[in-house]
Amino acid sequence: MATDSYAHLAYYERLVLQIKTQILQGILLPGDRLPSVREMAKQEQLNPNTVAKAYKQLDQDGITYVEPGRGTFIAEPLTKVSTTAIAAFRPKFEAIVVEAKSLGISVDLLRQWLNEAEGNI
Amino acid sequence: MATDSYAHLAYYERLVLQIKTQILQGILLPGDRLPSVREMAKQEQLNPNTVAKAYKQLDQDGITYVEPGRGTFIAEPLTKVSTTAIAAFRPKFEAIVVEAKSLGISVDLLRQWLNEAEGNI
DNA sequence: TGATGTGTACTATTATACATAGTACACTGA
DNA sequence: TCAGTGTACTATGTATAATAGTACACATCA
């Protein structure tokens, strides 16, 4: 797979992250069609079921939508943010910050990374 | 366990995070002795082996040190930061940012959380 | 209509990680 | 000596990941 840096993630999670990133970068636009599970499986050297699992999660997250018999397409970006999604996400973020500080990484460096990430995506 | 918000983590990972947080908050100080694996197992309603796994990771991370036959103690905070540790950590942070943006969470909100976390730890 | 390509839903197998349980050992200190 | 350290080891049960194969309803197109 292309995203070598994410060795700690499962294959299907890497694929989900890869597609999310390409959407944020504007490489994939709303209405674009993703390769079929079988095509993507060949491209990424994965089992079709693994790709299907990634597509299923993207669909559940509202990132994509499925037109039965036609394919999977990129959805319009979310307009209103789910408060429950935010509440569920925050502990993850805070855990990452704790881990960073324990490694001796300053909050300033995290801010810098955040700024750079904002530029890239 | 006390850290209810981290249901997505394994028990031993929650314990590691809990101890790291208490160190950052100044509740646990360098030289302080952690409860024995058997004591902590009783406190946290865990199997001693699960606690041992958490202690092992803390030791490997340089967070604690072991005095054989005496116990596990909080180490002095890291002075110089391992560049390899930083390099390995950054993809994790970036993945979190991508996930946040996909949920519709703004970078500004992440900055705010970062500031609040800086105050707490 | 028939053929092809969609996503999806199954079953099954293998491998790995988590958590538990129990036992054993070298070490330290009273 | 004896109790309390961390650690190592085997074993079991559970859950998840990834694989493989099959099947089905649907849409499109010749």
C-alpha cells in the first residue's frame, strides 16, 4: 500500500485513512467514483473482502455513498458536525497529546505539526 | 479502571496512559514507587500479568525503572528527545488530524484542545 | 434477453493480540 | 529464613484481522 508510515494500522484502516486524506487534499472530489472493490484489491494487493470492509466503514462514516450496481462515490463534505462524534473523538486526541509529552515532544512542536497539516490537507 | 473515556484502548494501554498522565500532572514524581504488580492488579481489578505488561512497557519507554526485588519507580523526565521516537510518532499524530478533519472538526478546535491540554498536564 | 460489473452477505480458515489463570524463579530487605 | 519484588513461562478462551471462496440482487450495456 502507498501509506507505508502507518504500519501500526490494519490494512483496511490504512485504506480508509488514505482515501480520507485524498478527499481532504482535493484529489478525490464529491461525486468521484472509487475503483470497485475488486479493482482496488488488485491495485493495493489486498483481498477484496478487506477493501469491502474499508468501503463499508467509509459509507458508515458518511464519507462515501453507494449506488447499488453502479459503485461507490465520494459524498458531499459534512456540513454540520455531530456533537457525539466530537465527544467520542476528544479522548483519542488527548491520549495522543499525553503520549507526545511523555516522549518529550513539546506542545509547541505539536502546534507546528498542526499548522503544517493544515497546509497539506 | 479510572480512565473510562479510553474504552478504545486495551486495559494495559489504559494503565500506561493513566500513569503517564499522573506523571505529567505532577501526581507521581521521580523516585516515587509504583504499587507492586499484585497490588495494582487488586486496585484496578486486573490480572497481575496485565499490570506486568503495562509496567514492562513503561520501563521500555524509559518512564520508569526497576530495582530488582524492590519495585518499580518513576524515572527522571527525559531531557533529550529521541529523534527516532519523534519520527515514529508523527504519522500517528497526522492520522489523528486527518480523522478529525473528516469528522468536520476544525483545526482551530484542535488548537483549542491543545491549549487546554497544555494547561492540564 | 443475456452478459458483465457493481456492492454485499455469507462461511471457513489462519494468525495475532488481549486478558485471564497458575506456576516458578532470582532478587532484595527485614 | 521469609515475605515481597519483577519477571518468565505455559495454557486457555475470546476477539479481531486478513485471507479465500461462493452466492445474490442490482444496474448497465450490447
